[in-house]
Amino acid sequence: MMGLLRFFGRRLAHFLAQPRRHQMRPSTSAPALLARTLRRGDVLLVEGNSRFSTAIKYLTQSTWSHAALYIGEEPLLQGGTPQPMLIDVDVEQGVRRIPLSAFTDQHTRICRPQGLSPMVVDQLVGFLRARLGYSYDLKNVFDLARYLVRQPPVPGHLRRRLIALGSGEPTKAICSTLLAQAFESIRYPILPEIETVAAQAGGAEQTREILHIRNYSLYTPRDFDVSPFFDVVKPRLQQKFDYLALQWSDDGSP
């Protein structure tokens, strides 16, 4: 029975992973510019145009359906030429290394954590490297597939719970939860619950914030975008952008 479910799950995952060309939004940054802007440890959000992405974007009410970690330049194959590489979780291939060129034609956003030393970034990347080869959590495939048949009017406060699904097995993952675990491993906040506590210091009353880590299964790609602890980095603005130097068409056409 389990073998049949796995077979059906893989076939369903393949179907859901197929791109829908008419829903593709063009990239806002040239590939070379995106590669020059990325730093090791950055989170790259991808809009995605697959059937699977449609369900995730609906449930999260967000542009972003996928998240990956940039790990720097290294060869894809032993002895190959170094190129910009990411680690992500693919619905068919599981946790994998993938070249940045795989997202060349897709709408992306760079989210950058602040204050991480090279040693801490190594720990972050190492956490994901240790999980290369883990399979995608196929229970998540079954859970999300039903929203492609008919998208029900789900109240906003329930959507995050609906996407926080899966078997919970330690050798299975989905993209945003694995990244959340990685940042949790270095104690870096994404969207923690913040408790404000009154305290006395130097005879004066002050307030301080205590951060509580939320369960990693509740994180979605959009959380890196809205997090107050990640910078949104726009490649064009990093290259000494001057709007006065832009060349506009004078033909008057829209």
C-alpha cells in the first residue's frame, strides 16, 4: 500500500511541477546582474509558475512560492567550472544543489540576513549541505493538490495552518520549512513571536523584547520578504542607479 502511495505521489508531484507558461512573469534583473548582487547566505525567493506554485501562492496570498539559499560559486559537477549555486528543495528531486541559471527567466527577490560572520554563514550552508538528498515531503503534495481542483474561500488566519502540513519525518522537507530550520540552527530570527516585557534599569522603567521562535513548519516563502530582520536587495539599485541616465523612447507609444 505504501509503495502504491509513493508511486502515485511521485506521479502527482511530476504533474504539479509542470510549468504554466501563460502565468510566467518576466525577470526584473538580468542574470549577470542578479549573480553579481547575490551574497553567500542570501535567500532567493522565486515566484514560480507551476501548478504547485499556484496553490502555495493562493494559501500564502503572496507573490512568492519558492525559496532557496545562495551558497556561492562552485562547480555543479566535480572538475566543472564554478558557477553561482543554490540549495533548495524540489518537489520531484528533493533537497539539491542547483545553478542560479535554473531561475534565469523567473521573477525573483533577494532577502539578505544581517550581521552574519563568514563562520556563521558556513554553519548555515553546512546545515543544508548535510541534508542534500532528502526527499520532498509527498504528504505536502497531497495536502496542497486539493486546492488546485477548487480553491475554497479559506479565512486568512487559517491559511498558514493549511500550508504547514506534511508528515514531519526528519528525512523529508519542503523549501520554506527547511530554510526556517537552517536559520533556527544559528538562532537568526525570521518572524518570531515578540513579547514586550517591562523592566527596571538605572531607576527608570524600560521595555525589552523577548523573541520566541515559532515552529519551523509554520514558515512560508513570503515570511523572508516581510521579515524585519532581512533586507530586500534590488540588484538594479545596487549598481549606482541614476534615473537621469535612463534612455527613454521618443516615439510616444505606450
